[in-house]
Amino acid sequence: MPNAHRRILVTSALPYANGHIHLGHLVEYIQTDIFVRFQKLRGQTCIYLCADDTHGTAIMIRARAEGRSEQELIAAMREAHLSDFAGFQIAFDHYGSTDSPANRRLCGEIWSALRRKGLVTARDVRQLFDPVAGVFLADRFVRGTCPKCAAADQYGDSCEQCGATYGPADLVAPKSTLSGATPEVRSAEHLFVTIEKLHEFLAEWTRSSGAIDPRIANYLAGHFLCEPLRDWDISRPAPYFGFEIPDAPGHYWYVWFDAPIGYLAATSEWCERSGGAFESWWQRTEGNEAAAEIHHFIGKDITYFHTLFWPAMLEAAGLALPTKVRIHGFLTVNGQKMSKSRGTFLLARTYLEHLDPGMLRYYYAAKLSGGIDDIDLNLEEFTAKVNADLVGKVVNLASRTARWLDGTGLSPRYPDDGGLFAAAAADGTEIAAAYEDCDFARAMRTIMLAADRANAYVDAEQPWKLAKAGPDAAGRLQDVATVAINLFRQLAVYLAPVLPRFAEQVGDLVGGPIRSWEESQRPLEALGIGRFTPLMQRVEAAQVEAMLAQSLAEAAPQTVPLSPGTASMTTQPTADSAEPLAAEPLADTCTIDDFTKVDLRVARILAAEEVPEAKKLLKLTISLGGDVTRTVFAGIKGFHEPSSLVGRLVVVVANLAPRQMKFGLSEGMVVAASGAGAGGVYLLSPDSGALPGMRLR
RNA sequence: GGGCCCGUAGCUCAGCGGUUAGAGCAGGGGACUCAUAAUCCCUUGGUCGUGUGUUCGAAUCACACCGGGCCUACCA
């Protein structure tokens, strides 16, 4: 692939504001993010755009059920989505919303174009209406008895018992799932796009533009393009949460109209912020002028919208068409569909509470080969692969050699390594080609082979023996470690699109931030090296178990609280992150005498009050039993409600020298746990039965 | 019913017309001790779903069948 400069606009499908991000969604966002980071690392101009998909009946219904406005609902979900994405290091250049002024404006422009081309028509549609809720009902909001086999409680579009399909109006004894009311058939005008008028264009574009995998093009040809395309129902009658159609009051654009236009709106907003020109991305170019590339990453479930309706809209509006529609499959967990009852319906944030996001990014990368097949998250394999590849091979390379360079830094000249660095540099061509094809699995395989060679090198050179051989071998030792660290950093460059955080850490260790793919082609010389810290912790099976247990618990919330003492400590394995300890290594050894100098006592909180001027402090009055009380300022404000503290037992350092603080004298210290892995401050409680004044020993 | 994809070592997969079919993990044996029980070497293990065909030659192409998955369909 020639290295001509490219301008690449990349999108992921817009997540719907009706639910939280889960590991299935993340297949797409991680895949896209890797692709984008790769392009940027290669020096291309690349922007990654996405947005929340906010409109539609489902949002309206949900907001009502929760007793708040749609805007409040979508704002809250947006925050949650952004936080989840940030947790997984998904780096959008812009993240918009379909409920934005830019999107409204662009919807209007596309709509005008459709009108101008005579592609809009109106027709009455008979639909069920819920007279209590006052809304038209989508098929899935109606249940009733199957008209064919009389099975009860079936959806409005098809019967799960006999497989019959019908319209919601055919159901016997239909009921609205919103209000329970019996719906009535009402007629309402809908607007349609007569997409058939673009049939010829679509047939040609899907077949020969190169944007679509031939298998998909074939599928489209066989299922849709083999007959006249049906008019696309593009409007919904009020009430509907969305944009009202300017020239058709009382009608709203259907969510699938404004969702893809969200790509345009996000571009527009990004341009406004960064000073780019919208036209430079979406304007159709004439002749051989170099256009921007447009890559859409989507799941196979929305193929139809992105390969027929969306290009039709762009064509009608005279905008640039997608260069590639990259379609991926679904995620299964342990070989089966994600399941709430098995605890495998894993939310992004549940994962993040237990495991490192980089590990999922790597695992997905190792699985994704650019095809449309589903990928499986096998949790045992996940554990084994992440540990073997990332910890055992890659991180270990630095872990076992960095220390030899502590005093000296890298050798002034890169030594003879038998051609290892050059070989891995040459691999860069293949690795880059694999990234470009979204065949990340092939890229990872090639990278790991290089890691294997590097470890074999260290093994053969035996730097630990050189270290013991004394000053005569010092030069050789430095050379060997220099080779190892260079091979390590080279791997980090190749892995940077997948493991951005890891790449940063490697940059901190040696050589500074990794900014360019080219850094894989030249070894570093004569540089100092930072202190090696564990860059990644092994995954323990217990951590995975704990994640599943939590996911299971959250999916099926317990309404009956467990009585104390029956908590299933034995059946639900505890699994603890290594992070807190790793972040704060153990202090120097102390003797029992040292320990007994600290007099730790059980105490009862008698009173707790806010200190308004203090950022972190609560003023506590504690009892050590009898009438011995102390005043203690504790740095737990924001983590504990004062009122909920009163009466509880805690542990205090009772013989701590009193300290004059800004707000008063503190006569002790309440001990609490804090550290990496969780932000809170956690008070300690003794088992029940302990009494104030008892000493800890 | 139609269409598509998949079926290669215990597991995940690569190979997709050409020498005795490969990798990682798991299993077995050994080495080393620098490293997060990590690393390195050796090794066990496959009639490449089944059958028929095309070909000098097939895991690789064709057809049929079996098994798994996905999409789509009230007929064609």
C-alpha cells in the first residue's frame, strides 16, 4: 500500500439511548477504534465520529415510565455511554447526538433534496392506536391471541407458537402493553420515500462500488433488488419523540431517517470545533480529485439500512457515498448468545469493575478477522490468551530485562542482534496490511511471533549470567538488554492501536510517547530508561467468576434481602483485583514491637457533623467506652452520610498525637481503606460483639 | 421453503490447487532461574464432517449428503 496521504472519516453505528453499552456493542467500537488509531499512527488524517441515537417511540415510552422528560433521559444515558466508552479507551474525535440542532438542520436539507427529486409521497396507514396512552403502537407494543393457532399472548407481528405472520390488527383480543387498553384501529397519514426510483442506482452501487462485500451485495440482490423496492415509511404521527417535519406539521421523521444523518451532523459539529470544512468530507468530488474516504462500521443486523436506504439518501442529496461499509457479526459468550440468566449479558461497566479494558481490546483484536461471522468470547480462553500473550510474552520481555539498564541506559549504538530487529521491522508491512483489512487476528498473530523470537533471544543470551560475570561483561549485558528493550518497544508500536494505554506506559519507560508507526523501523540508542513497573496484571479465573456473579446478580435484582450470615460466601467465589496492592507495594518490614506502638481501638461514633468549609473532613465524636470520648476529624466527607455513621463501630488510632487542624483539635484518627481500583474511602467495622475500647492486636 | 456462512489436532483458529497439513493454548518430557509459576528446547496428537467427481495432483475446485449457525419467506 503506497503511503500517499489519505483523509478518512470513520463511524461506528450510533448506540441507542435506551440501554447501556455491553460487551456486544464493544466489538464494534473496539474494532473501529483500533482501525482509527492505526490510521492515525500511520500519519493519515482520520476522524472518528459517533453519536447517541436518541429518538423514537421506545425513548418516549421509557421517559414517561420514569416520570421525566426525554431530554433528561437521553442526557443521562449519554453520560453513561461516554463514561463506558472512555473506560474502554474508545477515542472519538467527536461524539454527538441525533437530538441536536445540527442534525435537525441536516435532516431538513436531506428532506428537501428528497422532495425536490419527487421521492416523497403520502399515504394513509392503518395502525393500532392506544386510546389511553394516546400513541400509535409499534408491533412489539401489542400482544394478543394468534389468529391462526389461538396461542395466547403473542406479539403483533408473528406467532412464536405456529410461526404465522400477520399484522397487529389481525390479533384476536389485542392489548396494548403500555396501558393494557384495547387498541383501536386508526388511520393516519404517513410519508414515504419512493426508493424504487433509485433502484437502478442501488443495484449498480451495491454491486460495483467496492464498498460492500460481494456476499452482502449478493444477499441484497437476492432479497431486495430482485423486485421493486417497497416505499420506505419515513414518518410517524404525533406524539413521537423526534423532529417534526417542517413541511408536514404533526409528522415526525422516523428514527431511522435521522439516525444515519447523525453521521453528517457529527461531522458538521466536529468541523465547527476544529475548523474543518464539512464539504471536504461529504461533498462529491468530480473526476480524479482525491476524495475523502468514508468508512462505516456496523453490525450485520443493520446491513439493510446502511447499504440501501443510506446510500439512497446520500445519492438523492448529492453527497459522497461510503467507501466501505464494514460489517461485523455478533458476540457470543462461551459459545452462546449473551444471557442475563447465565450472567453473560455483560455490561461494559461491570467488566470495568473487574478487568482491564486493554485485555478485552486485545482479545477482540485476536478474534476479529474482518469477516461477518460472529465472534465468541470464551472466558477461559480469554484468561489463558491474555495471560500468555500479553503478560507472558510481551510484558515479560521488559520485565526480565529492563533492570539491567537501570544505571546505564541503552547502549550508545544499537548492537548486532542477528537481524532480529530488522526482521520484525520487515514484519511491519504485513502487520499494517492486516490492520488495513481489519484482519486484526492476523496482525496479532504476526506480532506474537515476533515476541516469541525476542524471548528466545533473551534466553539464548542469558543476561543474568552476564550480570554475575562482573565488570568485564557489563558492556555485553547492556547490549543484550538494549536489544530486548528495543524489540519490546517495537512490539508496543505495533500494538499501540489495540493497547493505547500500554503503549503510553512503554513510552514512559523508554523513548517517550509513541506517535508514529515509523518508530517500529528504527532502534533507539543511547537513551535513559525509566523504572520498570508491572505494566499489566495477570487475569485470575476468580476475577472472571466474580464478574459473572455480579452480572448475574444485577440482571436478577434480589427483592428479598439475604439475612445476615447467609450471604453465599462459599458459593460465590471471591475474586480480588491485584491492582490495589500493585499500585501501593507493601511497606518495609516492621517488628511486633513497632506494631504495638500503634494503639488501635474499637470506637463508637456518637455524633457526626459536616464541616462546611472543609473539602474532605467530617467532624466525628467517638466513644472509647464509658465516658471517654474524643473529637476526630476524618477525611471521609463525600463517601459517607454523617447521619448514617452515628452509632456504628469503627477502628481508631487512639494514641495518635493530637493535631491542631484548621477546624479544631483532632484527637485521633479513624482508619479507613483506600487505594487503586476504586475511588472510595472504606471504614472498617469489627464483627458484631466487639465493644468500644477493645484493642486490636 | 429459499439463500448464505461454517465444519482442519482436546480448545481457538491459520492454510484455500502443488513437496511428508500448520500456529497458539492445553497434555507429556527436559533446560533455565533474569522475569507477574513467566521463558526456552523437544514431544504426543489430525483418514482436513461424509461420499462422489474434476485434475498429473484436492483440506483447497464441483455436486450431493450429514451436522452447526445466520438471514429471509404465507406461494413461486
